[in-house]
Amino acid sequence: MIKTAEEQALMRTSGRLLASVFEALDTLPLEGMSTLQVNDWVERFIVDELQARPASKGQYGFGYVLNSSIDNVVCHGVPSADDILRSGSIVNLDITLEKGGYIADSSKTYLIGEVDYAAKRLVRVTREAMWKGIGVVRPGATLGDIGFAIQQHAKAHGYSVVREFCGHGIGQQMHEEPQVLHYGRRGDGLELEEGMTFTIEPMINQGRAAIDMSDDGWTVTTRDGKLSAQAEHTVLVTADGVEVLTLRTGERMPD
């Protein structure tokens, strides 16, 4: 689980390139596009502009470069020409990228057109919950500290945390140890050490935490039909804290 200085440098490169994908997406007029069009645009950007590999394509038999999870889709939404991004919706775009043999993973929930306050609040609190988890990362902290911070923030705002999916170690493989739960108790679980790299990616539901799996074997939805949002970064445990490897221009860790 511990990355050498050379491996950390390679992961910084992958993380920086992935951040640039989201920076480019931020300028794209998503409203009216199909999720398949977004997928194809991202694939061209990663391959042609960045000379990198979309790490999700082909993994576990998945045929696309991103997951597009709209409204009540919790995660793993499959891009489709029939899914049009319409005003009032939210969509999480979850993208991975490999460069130099090392993978970065990040996601962002976008507001499409005119979105109501309840949806905006969910997206904001989800992003805050991710940062709460990132904020406790340092040598000597535990995985339980991360989960506790995320769960407490979501609960304080009346939301629930999806428990069936979690963050994960990442490096040469998309999914490595450790598993990073988004709920937990302070002091529980693995103690963090300098050189660990993993994702923090809470899925926060507007209603109950219960989920259902769709017939396609990929798409996960909220059982009660209410909205779900997600935010994700890949992080590195440093000697004195944390480095966000997929940090985007204009983003910074909250004080």
C-alpha cells in the first residue's frame, strides 16, 4: 500500500491530467447533451489531448470511459444516447485515467441548467462531506476517522451515507487495499501511513440509504427514488498531512 517517491511522482502526473479533464468539462455546455456524447468527448480528450488511457474502459467488462449517474442514480450509471442531460437534473461524472502505469480516479456532480435548492444543497453537502474526510487524513489517523467525519457531516444535514460502496487504494491497479468506508468510528480501522494513496468518494442520499441494482448489472439507484450525489478525489498521505492528487484549478482544501 505504500508508494515510493518515484511512484508518488507518477501518480501526481496522472492526477494532474485527470484534474485537467474536469477543468475542460467545466467549460462544456452539458445541457442537451446525451451522456454517451459526454463519454465520447471525454474519451477523445484523454486519448488525443492528453495521450493517456481511460482506465475504466474495458475494466470488469465495462465498455465506456466514465460513469454518468443522473438524479437518483447512486453510482455506475452507464452512458447512453437516450439519457439527455436536461435542466433541473444533477449528474455525477466519475472518470479514471492511467498514465505511466499509474491510475487516478475522481468524480464531480454537475448541476444541469436551473436546479432547485434541495438538489443544490445535496450536492454542496456531499462535496463538503468529502472534504471533511480528506481533512482528517494524516499519518497516525485511522480509516475510521475518515468515515466518522463524512458520516457526521451528512447526518447533521439530514442525509444518509451509502454503505455498499466505498473508497479504495489505487496505484497500478484501479482497486487496491485498503477499503475506505464513508462511515465509521473514530480510532477504528487501519492506521494511515505516509505514502498511502487512496480515493475518498462518499455517495450521499437525500432520503434513505437503501439502494437497488438495475437489471443491467451496473446502475445503482436509490430505493426511495430520491436524489443521490457523489464527490471524489484521489489523495496521498504525506509526512505531515494529505496531498490531493486530483485537485482542480481553483479548488483548495477548506480551512
